[in-house]
Amino acid sequence: MAKVKHPKKRNYRQRAHSNPLSDHSFDYPLSPGVMEWSKLYPRFKPGDEVTFCDVGCGYGGLLVTLSSMFPDKYMVGFEIRVKVSDYVNDRFLALRQEDEVYHNAGVIRTNAMKYLPNFFRKGQLEKMFILYPDPHFKKCKHKWRIVSEGLLAEYAYVLQVGGLAYTVSDVKEVHDWMVEHFTAFPLFERYDPPQDDKAAQILIGSTEEGKKVLRNNGQSWTAIFRRVDDPHLVNCGES
């Protein structure tokens, strides 16, 4: 059997930052019901659902790790940069030739800030990951950050009640920003995961960015949030 040729990141280099509010050309479904997931996953069949999403998946390190840890879950990474998403796609094509376990993970080039509800119905996701997001340090660019009040409403929409949002940053100010916004949003609460939460155990060291932080003896901050019931709907039901 010929040796599988894996893609090399140096052939897919691209600027680290992208303006998520600028106009890009994306293909996206008009609604979740018409999304053809079978084109992304070789074994996807009617009745299957994608339940994990890595928002801003970068070079796909987390997806590779999660794929083998949760072989019965379909997962997708969203990445706005075209060359980076091409790399992740080619990475999984190569991995699948070596080990069929990677059939459940894939990547889509899209803008999660604009099109998340086009891909997922209400309450579809079990887990969402926002790891090492672009910090957008300048105050005038804070509107580009992947965590905001408006976006949290969309995250709450696609996450099922009890679903989890995992966040990591190596920038304390960005970590504090995400904690502040998630905590203030009524449909999320800070969550302390049990020791057997496998996803929580690999948040820092699975991504390429996280590995770089570890090599440089840097520090990362994690926070996990659970999707809770709408308190207004709960109160109405009890009255």
C-alpha cells in the first residue's frame, strides 16, 4: 500500500487575521433542512446529525483529537480563511485513507458570525468550541470578536438545553471578555465539568495554537458554559 501523503501547512499559509464583517463569497444552505451533510461525511445517512461544532477551527487539531475520542458523533469545523480550510479538508482526506475513524469530522469554509443558523436547527448542537479566538485587541475592532451579545443569542439558539460551550484563550483580557459576556447572558451559566469530561481535558493541548502556547511556556485560561432553559418560559410554565 502506497504511503499516504499528508498536506503540509507551509503550503497553505495565509494571514492570521480576517475581517469577519467584510464581504466574502460563501456557499451556505438557505436553511438547515436543505444542508447536504452527506457531501462532507462519507458515512452520513438519513437520521444522522452533526452535534459538535468548532467555531474558527484553524488547522483542525481539535477536530482530529475529538474525532477519535467521540467516534459516534459527527462534528464540523467552521473556518473563514480559504487556504486554512483547504488544509483541514485535505488533512481529513489523508487521515481517512489511513484510518476510517476520521469519517465523522469535516470542515466548511464559512463565516460563523453570519451563517450559523443556516447550518443548524434550534437545539441541534451538544457541544460548541471557541478556542483561541482572534483577540482583535483594538477597541474599534471589538465588534469583530466571536463572542458578543448578538452572537450569544445565536449560540443559545443552536445549542440544546444542557449543551456546553467550551472557551480557551491565551489572552487574559479576551478570556475575561468571554466570561463576562457568557455570564451576563441569561441562557448560559458557568459550568464546572466533571473529571470524566473528555472534551474539557484536551482543550488546551489539542489545537495548534494551544501547542504553541505550551512550547513557549505560556498560559491559557479556560471557561465552560452550559445552555440553560429560558427563565421566562420556565416561569410561565410554572404559573
